[in-house]
Amino acid sequence: MLLDPSEQGKASPPTHWRPGGGKVFCIGRNKTGTTSLEKAFRELGYEVGDQVAAELLCDAYYFERRFEPIAAYCNSAQVFQDVPFSYPYLFVYLDQVFPGSKFILSVRDDAEQWYRSITRFHAKLWGTDGAPPTMEQLKNADYRRKGFAYNTVKLHGTTDEVPYDKATLIDHYNAHNKSVQDYFKFRSNDLLVLNVSKQEDHARFVEFLGVSSPNKDFPKENVT
């Protein structure tokens, strides 16, 4: 989706950015350390977008490919992470609306590790006896609104019969990461790929942002 020039003024960034950068979008899929990144940004003094407000934009706009209201919401802060910013292809639109922004793709050690993490996390939230939830449980989950959890899982491309099909989820994870890296292939200054479990990546993180930090590692948050 290309930016309608009439929408450009609605998405112009405010002037109170933290020294050392403009907008930053964290576009790694969920369960790749997005919550740890959020805390790291807050510790550095960045204004991070409200996640609840962002999630409530998903059903109304993302799935209908109406991205303009999401861009307008991005006037509310400087850094954005998790849903819907971790969803496929939204980063392309945001790159057009907010030229000069930086993007961070968080990843796990491998796709298998990500699959184990997301299934454990969803089992804890919505499943029974440690098992990943069924589609019926997802449809009835009382998170944000009924149907939100269902749409979140369907985004992976799985079926109602096997909502956590391993091969499908792993293909989705790999495809998202590849699409991001392909898009920024010749723009290394605009994309940072990092793993929050690696201490050396914290130094790369602050260097990418052009700031300094008293910390040597990412905070460990929401670990599964």
C-alpha cells in the first residue's frame, strides 16, 4: 500500500524526540524479546507507544489493510514495538510514511526456539493443562476482545483444525525475517537485526541508536 500524499501531514512526527534519533519501529515477530526491547528503550529515556492502544488498532485496521489510522497513532510516541508493528509488511508502509526512521528486527537463536516460545506462551495464556489452545479457545479468549487471539494466530497461516502446526509457524517466522532483511538489503544504516539474549547485541543496539547507556545487557522480561 503506497502512501496517499493527502495523508502525509497526519503522520508528521512531533519535535520532542529523545536526542540521538527519530522514530524507531521494532518489527520482530512476537516472542523475540519485544518486551525486553520496550524496557530497554524506556531505560534510555525514549517515549514508547502504548501497547494496548496499538493492539486495539489491529482488528479495525490492519486486517483490512487500512494503515493510515495506525500511522496517525504513531504521532503519539517515538518508539513502537509488538502488535501490530511486528506484523508482516506493515514496516514497508511505515518506512514510506516516516522516512528516516530506524527499524529493529529482533530474532531468536533459531526458528525452533521461537516456535517453542510462542506455543508455551499461548498455552499459558489461553490453553488448558499446558497444551496450546484450540481455535475454539482462541475465539473465546477474553483478551482485548473476543476474536483478537484468534486473528493473531490465524496470521501465521495455520488452519482451524491445527492452529499451531509447527511447519506452518516456522515457515511464517522465517518468511517474515527474510522479507524484512530483503527489503532493507541495501540500507544497513536503517535496519538492525539483533538477539536480546546476546550481550554483544546490546552494544550494537545503542550504537545503532547513536546513544550511550550505563547498561551492558538487555533486561530480561516476559521470558518463555
